[in-house]
Amino acid sequence: MSIVAELLQYLPLRALAAAMHMFPPRPNLRTAGLAADCCARAWPRRIARSIENLRIAFPEWTDARRAEVAAESLRHWFRFAAVDVLATPRRVTPLAWPRHVGIGDISRGLEPLLAARPTIFITGHFGNWELLGYTLATIGFPLHAVARPLDNRYLNRWVLGVREARGMRIITKWGATPILQAALERGGAVGFIADQNAGDDGIFVPFFGRLASHYKAIGLLAMRYETPIVTGCALRTGHDLRCRLEVTDVIEPSEWTDAPDPLFLITARYARAMEAMVRLAPEQYLWLHRRWKSRPRFERDGRALPAAMRRKLESLPWMTDEAIRRIERDSAGSAAAT
């Protein structure tokens, strides 16, 4: 992208952001919601993708409910991108943050930080995921967070400044490993948005009843440095910017030490915790992602669920026979379609 093209994107957005600061949050949130409704009519394929993802995740729902949640999910994303991100630095300050951020049951998640233990924090594209790390940094627990840089250098510099205003350090996905290792070795905390498709070479574990590809790096870092993994979120709780911090799981090293496949167990456990997070408010999840795009090799080769994979699934304490049968049926259908 040329400098001129980047500026043509950047300058109007900065002007819009400045204009929005002149109004209170509620009118801005309504405006963002209306903009999302207009874009929904212009993006029928994207809305259809969200509805299909919701069909996988919630097969018991009616088509009408899936369509309703898909539309509200897009509104939530517009409100987050256009209002929440810009308003966070002015509202989440060392003195004012309690007025805007509620505290749920997060004591388990704070214990490793208070003990100065190296910790891995995980969230997804759910609620106000930017506010989660921002608040932790504001109250004295700065993270090293992994993120993909924006293609527009001016927008990237602007957003990076917002993200790092309270001490959180943003690391690009490329070349992040040595920095994350150094942070953990110092007893620090690192953060990941861990619900993105990791490609054909990822590790496949259940997510909403279907195998989905996850990055191996999180589990490998946890195993190498024997760090707890905390999954949490910032859940929007009203028609303004107020959110509530919640922790859905804490995975301690002692829980995977004796597992036959620790990496599989760790990844499946945090995927399950992210699923629990999304179930709190499905309309606050970004269903536009092609979460189940990549498929395991046995499906790509047209084979049924291997016995080795079935044994791994059976080793997960929370898996039921019906849940495994659902994965077998889904895999058989995907394999037949290749």
C-alpha cells in the first residue's frame, strides 16, 4: 500500500475519532450499531459465514436466533472498534477504572501474578479484549501481548500507542518467541488472543463440538516454563462502556505433568475455557472468523477419525461418549466432502 493510500485511510479515521470524543459514549455506541446494520446489508457473505459458524456451535438454535446473534455480533464488533478502543485510555486510568470495570470472580487468576510467578493469559475475540490487558497494566500487572500489526503503518502506530499507554507491551507475531521467553524467565506475564485458526499444521482439539486448529506455541511455552495458564475476558455488562472481568479457568502445571500428551491436554483445556467464555454472551463473540477452516490431515485424506485421536479425546476428563460421537460424525462428513 502506498503512503498516499495509507494516509487516505488514516486521516479520515483520526478525524472521525476526534469528532466522536465530542459526544458521550451512548450516542456513539448507537451510531456504531447503525453503521454495522448498514454494513450487514453490504456484506451478505460475511453474515452468512457468521450464521454458519453459529450453526456449528449451537445446532440446537433456530435459524432466526442464529441470524439475530450474527447481526448483534457485528454491532458489537463495530462498537468495540469505533468506541471502546478509543474511549478506554480516557476512562481506564489508575483512579477512574473502578467506575468502568467491574470485578467478577478473578481471584484464582490473580494469584500467580501476586506471587510473581510467570503466567500466560489467554482470551479470545470476545467482549472488550483490549480492555482486559489494558486494565491489568493499569492496576500494576503489565503484559507482553502478542498481536498482528496493522497493514497501514499510520493506523498501526496510532493503535499501538493506545494499547501501550498504561505499560502493556505489544509484540508482533513474527519473532515474538525470544521476547516472550525472556519475559517468562523474569517472572513476567504474557498474553495471547488464542481463538484464531492456526492452519493445517496446528494442533486440533474440540471447540464447540468440532475439531479446530490451535497454535502449539502456548502449550509449549507453558510446558517449558511450567507456568499456569489463565483464561479470562472483559464482558460488556450494559449499554455503555462498562465491562466485568471474569476468569473461566486456571490451568496449573500439576494438572498436566502426568498426562500422556500434555500439549493436547493443555490446548484442549484452554479451548474449552474459551468456549465457556463465549457461552456467557454469544453475541459478544466475533463469529466472522473462519474458525474451523483448517481440517486435520485424516479428514483432508478422506479417512475416518483415527483410533489414536479417539484415545486422546477419551483421555479428556470432561469428554462424554456423545461428544466424541459428534466429533466422529462431523469428521466423517468433512472427510466425505474432500
